[in-house]
Amino acid sequence: MFLLGVNYWPRRHNIKMWKEWNPDDIREDLDTLRGLGVRALRFFILAEDFFDPHGRASEESMAKLRHFMDLLAERGLLGYPTLIVGHMSGRNWAIPWAPDWDLYAPGTVELGVKAVLEVVKALKDHRGLGGWILSNELSLVKAARSRDEALGFLKSFSSAIKSVDPAHPLSSGDVASSYLQEAPNVKGLVDWVGLHLYQYDTNLVRHGYLYPAFIELFSNDGDVPVILEEFGFSTYQFSEEQHAGFVNDVLWSALAHGAIGAFIWCFSDFPQEGDPPYEWRLLELGFGLVRADGTPKPAAAVVRKFSQDLKRLEEMGLGDRFRRPEAQAAVVVPFYMYRDYEFVPQGWRSEPGLRPALMGLTLGFMSGLRISSVYELSREKLRRKRLIALPSAPTALATTWRLAYEAIASGGLVYASFFRAFGDAVALHDAATHLWRELFGVENALLPGSVGIRYGGIFRVKFVADFGPIEPGEELEFAVDAPVYTYAVKPVDAEVIAVDHRNRPVVVAKKGAVLSVIPFELILAKAEHVDWLRGYHRIYAALAQLAGLDIPYYSIDPRVEVSRFEGKEGDLVIAVNHSYEAVTAAVAAHGVKSVEAVAGSGSIEGTEPITLRLGPKQALAFLARR
């Protein structure tokens, strides 16, 4: 069910694998990997080692490739060849049929297809083949000039590969910001979105939640399967012990959020300090599960334990008897993320597009809500959701607001938070919605020509009415490094839920709708430091309650995420501590008669509530019987 994998270059030969071909060294590596319980390897066809300028493959290199696949198959390992490698480990390597790296020119594409098909034809019937990965981060070699150029390129290769081998799946292999990874646009051209994630953050709990949030974001509510094709850190950046905890967190998060696999970067450290690009990119020497001398790092023990736990969970029926329930709540990914519109800034893709969506998902996860992401133009998906959230939106399509109005009439809940300017994200010459009164029961009270109501430094929001688990009189404190400018609203037939420090209404509710003029998600995504124990996630818990959504399990401590797989007689639940601290967390659950730890680490006791004790970055799977 789950591809536990690594990215592979040989320990003793690194990227010179094909030039310094040594089957004995490779056998030793593969035996180590099999002993760790690894199921799949992503490996790399360095173009300069295989092909000539006319796209013809070297017979010698192809013989080595077939031998390597035989070695994988003998050990029950699946191979995922990466077909075009020009970029690798911080360096661009020669692509013989594209000497100037103009990869998208029609003649160059023709030669590239010719080269790739030689490999596909040679391996398509091999029992060790798992699937195809078109490239390694090709946009870092040269980015396409437009979305149309990138998708045309992908279509040429995808159709050619699938015409020869319709049986094996394919991904693009590019970086997450590439056009080639946009789920709504590449659906039908690839069989999974392969995320390459190396995230950094000033808040480490937020960092832990980023990986599952990206998985949900790129799946578009299950439209396209997701594999973490690359993730990891160098132990020359961080300690080996903390690196192991990070790997554990990401593996369990990927499993809990329905990813179909995760490939760690990478198998081993390398001893060749003077080899390019390692001499000047020395962190690349230390990403391995094993050290340069072959001894295992703590992360190797994590992988072995996870592989054993994974086998146990699959034997219990994870993915069969126990399945993830369909998400009834959705974070809307804005229209401009995956399609170009005139005079809509491209910079919005990262600031008011990506960041609030990831934070909206995170707040949902913290509250125990089964929440997914849905692209704004995926209208039929949105119509099936009982809670539609537009977090920190500068604007949305007029037709989306009309759909939201229809969703309310059908008994759903629509939530939106707005802003006008925050840092580099400026939307002064836009309107958040044209249905202020119809949807939210307010009038826009901002004066003509105004930049907006300014919030800066530290400010508080005070709740003056019941809002789910948030009681009247409670305050939430926010800190912003750069000022945020937003709207002023005058309630007409809306109830005031919260006010700011000047008693201005900032959160209002009308039947079926909640509006905040404080962009909670964007503020929390960009704040340098956040104390999650203040309970910011309860905003999303309140939305779920208003929408009438069932949350069978949730952790009182937002550092611990709880994910549920439902079965006929009970649930399989995965709890992940996303912090680097030991946590004792109470998990609210109703009607649970007994609990039993079945995989992972930590301890569990009690039923209402369930008490979990998890070490830093630990995860625990338990069976809850009702």
C-alpha cells in the first residue's frame, strides 16, 4: 500500500555510479536497504553517461542499467528510474541532446523523447520496475517560459511513454513550484504528484505540520495521488538524533495523510569530499541513512522500525478494512494558483495563495478536522463539502462567491478571512467579494481611497459571543512584523463574534457564513514565533462545530495531530507529535470502550479522554474499539 523508499546513489561512488560501475558495491548497498525494510529505490539516469547528442543510448550503459534492475529484482526491491537527469545535488549536468539546455524547443523535445523511449522499451517488462519518473527537477536546469510550454513538454513525453508502456505509472519529477506539479493541470498526464520538500521555518511545530499540509494541498482532494519523492536534511546541518526524529515525523505524517509513498533523500553519506558538486555543496555529503563508512545513523533505525510498523498496519487492514473518511471540509486553493489571469500578480501564488492554504489546513489538522484542499475551479468538489474555507483571501472569482451563496442555501457553512495588504502582498485595487451583505450580512465600511484598517505589532482579538469552544471574554493575541491592512465592516443582519482592541467588529456570523477581517491564517503563517498552546486552532474547531461536522478524535494539545481511519467495529488512529518536546496529550473521544497501541512508539491509556505520552517527534498508532 505504501512505498517506503530512498533516493539512491552508491555509497562508494555517488553520482559517478555509471562511470565507476561496481556491482559488488551496489549489492552491499542493496542488502543494507533490504535489511532496513525499504521497498523501493528512486535512481537516476545521468544523461551524460547514457546518451549521445542524437538521443541514442550507449549499449554499455544500457547493459549496466539492466544489470542494476536485475539486482533490485533479486532482492524484491522496486526500481523507479529517473529518466532525464541534468540537475543533481546543486549542479546542472550536461544533457547531450540539449547542449544549450533549451529543453522545450520542438527539435530538442523530439530528441529527448527518442532517448527516453530507449530506456522505456528496454525495461518496461522488467519485474523490478515500479514506475517512471521523467526528470530530476528539470525546471532548475531551465524553467519553462510559460505554463503552456511546460505542459506541452510534459504531454509529449507522457504520451510517448504511455504508448510504449501503459502498465507502469509516471510522474514528472520536478520541484513543487513547477508548472509540472500542478495537480489540476497535470491530471491525466501523470499518475502521481511527486513532491520534493526541503522546508525551513522559524516555528518548529508549524514546520512539522507543513509536510502533511503540502500532501493535502497537492492532492486536490484526492484527484491525484501524492508521493514524497524527496525529503530530508543533511546531518552536517543538524544532529543525527534530531534528523532521525524529523524522518520519523514525516514518514508517519505521509502515511496518515494518504500519500502512497515517501522516498528519503538519500541512502548514504559520501566519502568523496573533492568530487563535484560535493566540494562546494558539502551538505550533500551528509543526507544519508548510513554514514560514509557504512555504519547506520539513528535514522536507519527509524526506517527499520517504521517498515515493521507499516507491515503490521497493512496486515491489520490499513487501506482496506480501515479507510480514511472523505473530507467534508475544504480549504479553497485560489484561482490564480494554477491558471494565469491578466493583471493578477504572479507573486500572489506564494504569499496570499500558498501560505494561507497551508495554514488553513494546519489549523484544521490541529482541531482534528478531516480537511482537504480543493482548487477554486474544481466546482463539483466544492459543492460536495459542508464547510468551505477561503483563508486570508485578497479576492476570489465572482462565480465562486455565487457558489458559496448556493452552498449556504443547501445547508453548508462558508468561512472567509480577508485582507488588503500584508508585506509584499498588496490587493488594494481589488475587492474581496461583491456579496458582502448577501453572504455575510455586513456592509463594507472602508472609506474610499483608504489603504485599510492597520494592525501592527502585537494586538488582540476579543470574543464577545459563543464561538464553538471559544467562550465570550476570551482573547487571542497576534503579532505581526509588517503591518497588515484590512477591511472595516458594519453589521447589518450579522452577529458580532469578536472585536479588536478598539471595539471594532472583526469576526461576524450569519446563518451559514462566518467572516473575519483579520487574516488569521496569513498572520499565523508568517509570524516568526507562535505559541500554539494559546489555542488558535479552535477557530477552525468552531467552524466545524457550526457546520455540524463530526470530529471523533482530537488532541487537546495542538502539537499532537490525530488522524483517523474508520472501520466497521472501531477506528485505527495515528497520533503524531510534531514538536521536539515530550508531550502528554489528552485526546477527546466519545463512545470508545477500549484502546490498544498497535504500532509506533509512546504509550496510551484511558478512553474518555485517551491519554497519550509521546516523545519528541514520536508517533503512535492505536486501535479504538467502540
